[in-house]
Amino acid sequence: MSVVSLQGVTKRYGETRAVDDVSFDLHENRIHGLLGRNGAGKSTAMRMLTGQEVPTSGRIRVFGENPYENADVLQRVCFIKESQRYPDIFIARHALEAAAMVFPNWDQDFADRLVDEFRLPLKQRVRKLSRGQLSSVGVIIGLAARAPLTLFDEPYLGLDAVARQAFYDHLIADYAEHPRTIVLSTHLIDEVADIIEHVTVIDRGRIVMDDSSENLRSQAVTVSGPTKAVEQFSDGHDVLHREDLGGFTRVLLAGVPSERETASLQVEPVSLQQLVVRTTQFHDAELAGAGNGPGNSNGTGKGDRS
């Protein structure tokens, strides 16, 4: 079942298309990765599906309804982002108390445990919190809210490595006990690779990858060996990346089963991060060849409005 459905969605800012004819679904009780570089269109897509912006064209449905100015839908959605804003007069405790009033599934005991683990000073004014402490406020709200649709737009970047791992551990454990639809938007792909079940990659406002993590990783390989043998093996497949050294060649191929073997070549699986990075670069090269570079209206163009 789809909790979120975007069909042919475009968002323009003047002549710039931040999101360009995008279609994808977010399925119930699944952890999704919404990946892509800064300015790719990720945040714009999330602002639209959480009712904070209206698409220029296309159709968005969240729990089967239009999310814009729809209180019944939005009370089931928790959107936590790195640039989260709170009233200047708030202390950290006020932010958590406000969340407790907004989200019907709020678990105060869970929130209290997270406050202790992340060492959040509840009496400190929010505007005086460090970046890491402010990130802690966001992840605590995102986890304790237990909203049926929860989106994290890189709010954990301010956390150190130990705190980020604690966040991932709590996310996995609580998701197992209380399944819901979770979206992680991040560029720390290696850190979340074992968590996300479905991958959607946006580049220049367009979807370049949308499939289960398992299927994506099973259909891409790195092949290395003598150049002629590698080229013969690669024939008919997308070469996402290539490195040559003398008569030796190494390529990353899409659409090749990872269990495929050959006696004369070395065939290895690829990490999710490698696959996302190289697929994005491949997409960029295709657009450049078609004359749709970053200055063209088909790209995100100006600034980071993603």
C-alpha cells in the first residue's frame, strides 16, 4: 500500500525546475532512502508532500488525500529537518512539550529515555543550543512522535558519530516494535545503507533510481581485468564508471546480476554509495551530452532550493 504517491509532479521557481516531472511512491511500513546531492530536489519534494508547498503541476496524495492545508493528513506526518525553527522564547523542554500536544502517538517515556541518552539540557533556550543539541531535539521528536509517516531531512548531521549511531540503533529497534513509513534523506549513504529498504535517488529534480535496496545491489557489479575482456563482458550494459590503467580496465556496470561470474575477470558487488554516486555522475554525463547542463531550466539551476 502506498502512503505517499507523487505523479508527474513539477515545482518551478521562476524559470528553475527544482522538481521536474517526478513520480514515485512511498510504501506503508517501510524505511525509504531519499538520496541525492544538495540542490537535487529532495527537500522540495518533501516540503510538497508535507503540505508546506504546492506543486506547480502534477498530483500528490498522502494517505489518499491532498496534504495541502489538510489537518487530518498532517497530524499523521512528522517532518524533521536540519534547519528546524522554534520560537526564540522556547527552551528545549517546550519543543518536546509542543510535539507531545501535536502528535497523537507521542511516547513520553521513550522521549525521556532519549533525552537522557542524548544529554539534552531541557532548560536551555533553543537558540543557545549547540548544533549537536539542536539535532538531538529533532531526532528525539522524530522518534518519540511515532507518526505514521516520519521524514528526517538530515537533522542528524549535527550529531557526532557516536550519537548518530545511537539514533540509527533506536530507529531500527523502535521501527521493529512500531512499524511506520520512515524517510531518511541524507548524503551519508554508507551509514544508512543497511537500514533503508527502498532507494529513491533524485538528481537535478529528476528521478534517476527508484527500487528496493536489495534489487539495486543485486543488479550492479564492478568488473576488472584485461581491457578487451572487460569490454566484451560490458557490451550491452550501462557503464556507470570506468578506470583504465595500461591494458587493465575496471568498470561499474548496471543491469548485471551480482552472481554472474567469469573465469578471466574479477566480478565484485558494489556498495550502495558507489552505485548512487556513479549513477548520478552517469546521469549528469547524459544530460551534458543532451545539452541539459546545470544552467539549463531542466536543472535546479540557482542556489540550493532543494
